Amino acid sequence: MSGKLSVCATPIGNLEDITLRVLRTLRDADLIACEDTRHTRPLLQRHGIAGKLVSYHEHNERSRTPELLARIRDGEAVALVSDAGMPLVSDPGYTLVRACAAENLKVEVLPGPSALLTALVASALPADRWCFVGFLPRKREQLAEVLRSPETLVAYESPHRAAATLALLAELDQARPVALCRELTKVHEEVVRGTAAELAERYREEEPRGELVLVVGAASTGELDLGPALEQVRRLVAAGAKPRAAASVVAELTGTSVNALYRTLMDRSPRDPGSGLSGAPTGDAQ
């Protein structure tokens, strides 16, 4: 009998958001691998599910993966859940899914709640092209690089760092549209929309509370005037350099965004026969 791994999305706040398919899968699973069994057990009890639980988190996923693989090989159904939302998305699970794929073991993904998608839609910012970066970097230079995204940016942020991030964003572009989404689907849910300057001022003295998702509109074309830098990248590529490597070198020399250079180069390549590029995909989130 063939086993399988079921990756299950669970509520990010409101427990009523769990799907019927996830409930059935958790009820039928031989084993449920949880980021924190103490967090998952109340969810199961609410729905009358008495499953066998085992911990699977960032500190033990490498050591526990072989055990779970063996169970799946033996025909067991293993369900994987994180504390909230979709496993693997800034949560444990990648090691196990990759290992299953390497052995051609069945992996099914059950869609459901997602903080980043909920925030993206609630932000009222363009969702046709966007980038998710997980938790924002701590170093100022790296943070500034990320915040120069040429498309809508979605990120998780700590309440203790939100004010500093908004202040830096306001330095880069005071008029940049921003939405700070707090405690999504919970009792105190709040979505604050405005310019970078407005939100920086609002949270200057009092930090927001709870779990946060920051959604930032695309950087202005003025901020992303790539001009000569892009031309230098084109020359390096024409001379035989790989696009990503060329963009990295030029970005370091000019202070331009690596991502902006690379994506602009790749986006324009199919329409520019002289670029020497094949128009390979950029890897943008879909």
C-alpha cells in the first residue's frame, strides 16, 4: 500500500477557516507532524480529532525526516502542519517535502489560509506581480535593498522592528504606498493603509502589537532609473557573463538594486534581440 505526505494549511487566527478536506485528512492520517503539538492539539480537539502527534520543527526536522520517510514508505499517511498557515512558507517542512520528492513518494498539498495572501488582497495594492521575502533582513543595507523592490512587496515583520522599517521606507520614498496588516482573521484584526511617511509617523512612538504582515507598493520609476547601470549589465552579458552574476557586479559598483537590474534585463530580453538573452523566466512569485 502506497503511503503519502499531506501538507495541510491550518488557520492563521480564526479556527473556522480550516477546510473540510484538511479536517478529513487530519482525521484519517496515521501520524500528524506538527510544528508545536501544544498548538495543534486544541485545533484537533475542537473538531473531535484524536490523532497521533509528533513534533516537527526547525530544530529537529533534519533528524526526524528519515523517521517520517520510513513511515511513508511503509504505506502510512503522514499529515504535516505548522502552527498557522501553509507549511514551508517561513515555516518548517521543506526538508521533508524535498526528501519525499527525491524518492518519488506521493506528496499532496491541501490549500487553505495564508497570511501573506490575505494581507496582499487586503492591502488594496497591485497583486498582478508581487514578491514575498519572508521576514525582512535586519541589516540596514540589506533591508534598503529589499525595500527597493520594483513590484509589490509582501513581508513578515516583528512589532519591535516595524517602526524602524517604516522610517527607512519613508527615507527612501515618503509617498510609497504601504499597508500594515495586523492580527489577520483574529478579533483585533486591523489593516492600516497610507503612505510610508504617514505610517512612519503613526508608529514612531507606539509600536503595533501582534503578528504583522507588511505590504509595500512597487518602488517609483524615479527610484528605479537604472539607466547606465543596466547598459553595463548588458555589455557584460554580451561578453559572456551570466545575467545574475553581471547584475550583482554592477549593483555592487553602482549601488543599484540587484533584483531590479536582473528582472528588468530578463523582462526586456524577449523584445530585444540584441540583448543576447533567451528570455528565461525570472522566478517571480505566482
